Amino acid sequence: MTPLQTNSLVLHNANIITMNPQQPRAESLAIRDGRIVAVGDWEAVAFHIVPSYDTQLALMKQGDAQVQLWPGEAKRVWDQMMGGIAEQQLVPGIWNMALDFNLSKPFDDDPGPQPTHPSLGDLRVRQAIAYGINYDYIIQDVMEGDVSPSASPFEYGWYKCEMERPYPYDPEKAKTLLEEAGWKDENGDEVRECHGCLYAKEGDPLRLQLMGYTNFTPLDRTEEAIVEQMAAIGIEMYIQNEDFAVIFGGWSDRAPRKTGDFDVMIYDRGFEQDPHTYVANHWASDQIPSADNPDGANWHRWQNPKADEAIKTAGSTPDIEARKAAYCALAEEINKDVVGVYIYLFKDGYGLNKKVHGYTVSTWGSLSWDVANWWIEH
């Protein structure tokens, strides 16, 4: 059960007779503010760490576990695997899957914003990548509709910005932009090379690393789809996934995000109820990570005065509407400069045995936030 406040009473090791025909007897009773908030067995809620995913599935199928956090399969597949014993409950989520572009040159022992990335330093290349992604296919076919479209960092909560996708799927427009940017396939190998491009060496191929983290099937499927779609517009993109600790490590770990040693990164990220700490650290021009600023999180190496002003405005007033307007102004700058590409928003999935009752799903609370109200049908 959840910890109870000081004005609460818990009785356990008792023989309690209830008025609920589905649960006529119980061992424990929780009272808060003079009201019964939970009736059940004292040992009824126990969290076990089960490292093996296959073991987790087996426990759920056998009915030996009642809840599985974040199943890896789509709801349709997972529900079918459970054979009617359990089903996924999809919670409106905060986890926003997006590409992050590195605007500076990687692997040069310089974490600063200069020199410019050989290919991604050109806005037209970033726009082409955004136009080259088939969002509907990824959402409906790859993710089987278990996610919702995302067009900006601010997709939920009081700060949600109602924005259309700025670069909808248009592979022909993507190809035109790449041609204009001096990336052409003149040797016929289906990968474009630099022929008059802005920053790369003449003849260099348009080859980009796509870096994510390991052991997350939805991410794997998304990466594979994007790599295929980039190939269709002449960009060779290859997947380089690393352990979670590597991707999200700190400056002292020489994590790629911190040192700027990556091309394109893909992962899901989310805000708290108040997003400002994340926002200011992630997009302000003075938050580029370095030895002098190891906690900076502007992985993009992006500098934009209008974005800085919007961040400052959002952090300097208690007016919710003014803050929302400032965050949406920031989102406009992020999309205009194509600092990242927002793809979809997860619906957090929890697998629950059908005998579990009394829970309420919430975007802001983990599944167990109201565990005191749960009860199990016997």
C-alpha cells in the first residue's frame, strides 16, 4: 500500500467481514480522514524486480503476477498472448519519441557549436530528413496505433501547443531540397554525395549515424523504419545503439550527447507538470555541454536568440497563459530550425490481470499512484 499520512489508521492481521460479495473477508483495513480507503490483504501489493522479460510474461500468463509495467508488445499482440487472463491498459503518456540533430561537427574533440556539422549544418538537409519520414506508416503500421502523433516538444499538460506537423511526409520535396543543397547521387550507388554542398568535402557520401539505446523493441522498430525511409531519398543512415547508461551518461562518462560525438540521436523524452527546468537546460544557448558547463543539456549545440528570449519569458512570470505562449513560441523556433523531429507520443502501457480492480490510470502518476484503492477479485 502507499504510505499513509499521520491522520491515518491501518489495521492488519485481522479477520474483517465486508459488505462486498466479491471480497467478503479481508486481513487489512486502511482508514484516512475518517474514511475507509482500502480493504485487502496486507501482503497484497508487492513489487518484484524480474530481469527476464520472458519470465515476466510467463508470470502474467500463469496469473502468478497481477501487473506488468511497460510491456514491450503492442496492445493487440500482448492481449492475445495473455489469452484473456490480462490486458494492457494504455495510459495517456508523456514520453515523446523524437530525433535530435547535432548541429556541430562530431568526433573533433571540440564540444562547442563550431565548426558546423558537415551535412546537418545545412537547414535544407534537416528539412529533407523531416519530409522524408512517413509518420502515418510508423504510427499506424510500425507501432500499430498504440501511439499518437507528435509535432512539438509540448504535446500535453497545461503547456500543450496545438500545432500542425511542420514537415509532413513528402519524399519528393525531400529529394528536391537535397539536390538544392548540393547532395546528389552522381555515381549511381543510391547514396548522395557532396557536389557543391556547404560544409562537407567534395564527394563525401551523405552518411549519418542514428544512435538510440538498446533493449527497447518499439525504438528498434522505429529506427528500422526511418533507416529504410532515408534510403528512399538517398541518405545512408545506420543504427548505432548503445547501453542506456552510455546514451544518458554525464560529461565525466564522455557520453556522446555531452561531448557532441553523434549525428542523429533518437529516444523518448518527457516533461514533468512544470517543464521549465528541462526546457531551460535543453534549449538555451548558454547550456551547451562542456568541461566548464558539464551539466548543460543543449545537445544540439543550437543557438537562437528568439528561443532564448522565449525561455526567459516563460521562466520569469507566474502567468500560466503567458508561459504557455512563450513555450509555444519556443516550439515554433525549434520547428523552424528543425533542431529535432517529433514523431509520436507513447501511450504508456501497463499489463493488468483482469481480476485487479479499483485502479485509475493517470498521465502524471505511475500506475501505482492509487494502489490503496486496488482490490483483487477472488
